Amino acid sequence: MKFIENIKEEEYENFVQNHPKSHFLQSYEWGMVSKRRGFTPYYVGLEDGNEIKATALLLKKSLPFGYSYFYIPRGFTIDYNDKDLVTVFTKEITKFTKKHKSIFFKIDPDIKLHTINEMALKIDGEDNYALVSFLQRLGYKRRPLTKYFETMQPRYTFRIDLTPPLEEIRKNYSQTARNAIKRAESYGVLIKEGTKEDIDDFVRLMKMTEKRQNFYSHEDNFYYYFYDIFSKKNYVKFLLAELNFPYIVDVINKKIEEVSKQKKVDMDHLNKLKEEQKFFMEKVKTKEKEIVSAYFMVYYGNKSWYLYGANDMEYKNAFANYKLFDYQVAKAKESQIAIFDEFGTIGDPKSTKSVVGIHEFKKKFGGEYTEFIGEFDFVTKPFMYFMFTKLIPLYTKPLKWLRRLKVRMQKGE
């Protein structure tokens, strides 16, 4: 086996995209995007003769005094059942990272821990405990399992199998989701594919979403940069949902007329319609159309991801976000994608935190609730690792808070 320190882009991409464990976070493009976040990408692999057997995207983060650590997003692109191959690759990456004075390198494989039910409890089905034990025997230190978004990547997600016919996939949506999509269609919600020029709308909506859910995502310029990199090979679609206010007013007027003609008028329903009528008539006075939802959708290998989403919840009763989500699923199916990944949810469905709303929304589309095996650190400098994981966070956490506060102030929040 020969370790390759810098695989050419074409060879790297050809292997990763066609591998069963491919993930967009292992892509050449994600390495380029990660430069924006202060990482240096290295594209390494193992070659047997002229055949590549494994690859990894190593993201180096420089630390004071020449030290560093490496993050390998979603782990190696490798057959984890081939223990000899995993062992050799681990040894080679250890040697490579030590040359850069690494403290540790981190992996978080795209591998299911076990089958869970809707309450995130283990049930009968597949599990990968043997792999967890094997990685620990190799020297990997398993990080504490988390329930929210504390890790580099989400530890839970929903995944929709796109191999059945689209009609069957939609039957797995909840009745609430199906009703919401019908409502959006009756209101004439228009879904369209945007360009880089339309990302201004996403940034506007993301600011609303961040403020509403009390979180910080990325600096505004990140989304333009991400689109530039991933659009070069058509790996990304930027999707928008638009409302036409005069059209919606006409729809509501007709509904009011229909309800008013009924022998027994449902006054609660009628009053709600009149409230909506008043709301949208006010909007008509200032504008005709508005973008109210925007999503970034990524394609890579045989999978697709709902990556970044933002909504103006002032218009939540139009259910544009449901229509937009369904469009993503249909578009991925049309593109012969096998798996649609909703990219992140929580592992505590009973939570009272605001993020439970994200969970409940994604759950309605019928994907398999999936728990990954977690993060593993391979420690190369034990004392420095202790300093980095135990002591430094006590110092850096306030600094991160101040940096985020500075960004929010720059955004005018």
C-alpha cells in the first residue's frame, strides 16, 4: 500500500463520488470552502498498485506555537469493514499529521450507530457497535455522545429513501405536511431556482431566522463563496419560494364567498379567513411579490442534502417552506438520487428548546430517524490534547461569544 499525500483533483473526485460512503463534506469543493473558515485542506489516500483504495479530506487548523489539529469531515472514504485497510490508513494519517505537529485528528464517520424509533430510543435492527469497539482498540478516543448540535456535524438526521416512486415517498409524509403543501399550492406559491444574485434574499431571511431561533450561522459572505465553489460542477441548487400577494387575496376572497354561502356558516373559519384577507391586503399596498423561503440544496455522488434554509415566518400560514421542501425531494428523485438527507436534527424529541421546531418540521416528511456513531479523536500529543480540550475552552468560549456579538452588531442586530 502506498500513501499519497496530495491526490489530483480528478482522481480524488472520481473515487469519492462513486464510493458507497461518499459525502459532500468529503468533496474537493468542501476543502476549498473550508479555507474560508481558516482550515488548510489536504487530499490524501491509499493506493494499491494503480488503484485508489481509500481517501480522506484532512482539514488542518493551525494553533499557537506551530501546533495544529486535523478534522476529517464524515471520516474516511473507505470500506470500514476492511479492518486491515482502516488500520493501515490510520497509521499513515497519524504519521502525516505528526509532521504538522498535530495534537490530534478527528473523524465523525457517516455511519449509523443503531436503529432508533421516533423517540430516539434503540430498537431491534442494525447496529455498528463492533465498529465502535474496533476504532477504540485502534487508539481512537470516542467523544461524549451529544443530543443537540454541539459537535462538528449533526449527530442525528432524517434520511429519505428515494428509490420508491415519488407517490410512495409522499405517502410517508404526515397528513399535516400534505395539507400544508396543498394549502401552499392553493395560494399559488411559486418555486424557482435562483442564482448568485438572489442570495441577497437568503441572507435577509437568514438574519430573521438567526434572530428568531437565537443562533449564529455564518458571516454573510460565506454563502456567496459556498455557492461560487459548489456551482462550478453543478453540485448546488439555490431554491426560492415566492408569494404573489394579489393572487393570494383573490384566493381568500373566493374562499370567504364560498364559506359565506354555506347554510351553516363556520364563523371561526370565516373570521380566520377575514384576518388573512386583511393581512395580505395590507401587503398588497406596498409590494406585489415577496421571497419568503430560501434553501441551499447540495448534490454529491448518489445523495442530496438540505443544507441551509431560512424562512420569513410572518407568512407561515402560506406554508411556502413545506412546498419548497417537497420540491427538493421531487428534484432529487428526478435527478436519480438515492438518498435525501435532511442534514441535522436533535436527539431529544421531548426537548423544550427552540430547536425542537426544526425537528418536528423535518420529521413530517417521513425520513428514517438516524443516529450516527459520533466523533472520535486520535490523540498524537496527550498533554497538549488535555490542554486543548479541558483548559483552552475556558479561555476561548468567552472570546467566541464576543466575536459572534461583534458580527451581530455589524449586521445591525
